[in-house]
Amino acid sequence: MSARPIIEKLARYLPEVKKPERKLSLGERLAWTALVLVLYSLMGHTLLYGV
């Protein structure tokens, strides 16, 4: 038995991500990207005490 039928049977029980209701504009995508990059930079510079 090949792996494909087994994977298809298991995939029925996995949750799916629904399609977005609307497409984000370029400005919105850039704003979210900038926000994530700023947060990543701030968390990267945070010192971890006790490590």
C-alpha cells in the first residue's frame, strides 16, 4: 500500500485554514510586515536574565 491513500485518510481529520474574506491591499500588507519587523527587533534586543 502506498503512502498517498494513508495520508489522504489522515488529512480528513486535520483542520483547514479557510480562505480570506477579502484580499489585503499592498499598504496593509506592508504595514503588518513593518509592525512584525519592529516587534521582532525589539524582542531581539531584549536581554534575557538568568540564561
